Amino acid sequence: MKSTSRQRGATLIITLTLVIVILLLGASSARLRMLEEHAARNHQGLDQARLAAQAALDDALVDLGGARWENDQRLPEPRTANLGDSSGMTAAFDADRLPMPGYTIEWIRTREWRRRALYRVTARGFGAGQARATLQMLVRRLEPERGVVTLEVLGWRRGRWPDGR
């Protein structure tokens, strides 16, 4: 009889040990899942910042091409177009909390300055949280032939913030 009661006690200890191991595995997998979710949110913020910087680069290329309205030019009268019935759906949009993307255009001196102008365009974009991205592009602007300005993108890279990040 003594050996049977000892075995029941050993079974209880083994069962409790297995339950504790299973609980620890569950807790660690939940923590790992939370870390993965946090990393995914950070990645989404960086993508948002890169897209904002890319939009700023596109805007800078429009400026370099000379396609902006001048102050003395009149804008056409505003008009509306009927696009059909609206579904009436709305969505929450909090981009107003983010700083606006911006760009800087730097003229670079070259020996062939009469025919070609070389520019370095640096664009900055911001995303959710502390996400931010900087892109740089090297652009050659060829003088207009037959009234058409040609922009030649020579290269681009990810830039650096002034604090080195």
C-alpha cells in the first residue's frame, strides 16, 4: 500500500510540473507575438515616412521642371464634376498630427553649367510614432529644346538626418 500512495504523489508532482511548463510556453509565445506586432507597427510607420519622402521628391521634380503656377498668373475658375452617388462612408484619418513632408533643392556647380544644371534634392518624410525617412536624388536639368524641359535622374539614395540617424 505504501508504494501505491507514493506513486500517486509522484504523478501529482509530474502533472503539476507539466502544467507549469505549458503555462510558461503559452506566456512566452504571447510575449513573442506582442513583439512581432510592435515590429510590424514600426515597419508600417517607416513605410509611411518613405512614401511621404517620395511624394516630396516628386513635388520637387515638378518644381525643377518649371510646371508651377507663377504668382502673376491667374488660376482657372473652380469647377466641379459629378462623380456619382457617394456611399457616405467615412474613415478616421489622423495625418494632421504628422509634420508635412518637405524638400530642399541645392544647385551644384559643374563645368558644363551653360547647357546643364545639376541639382541635389533632399526630401524628408514623417510617419507614425517617431518614424522619419530621408531620400536624396541627383538630377540634371537640361535646358529646354522646343520649349520642353528635360529632367534626368542620375541617382538616388537614402539620406541621413542631421543627428546622424
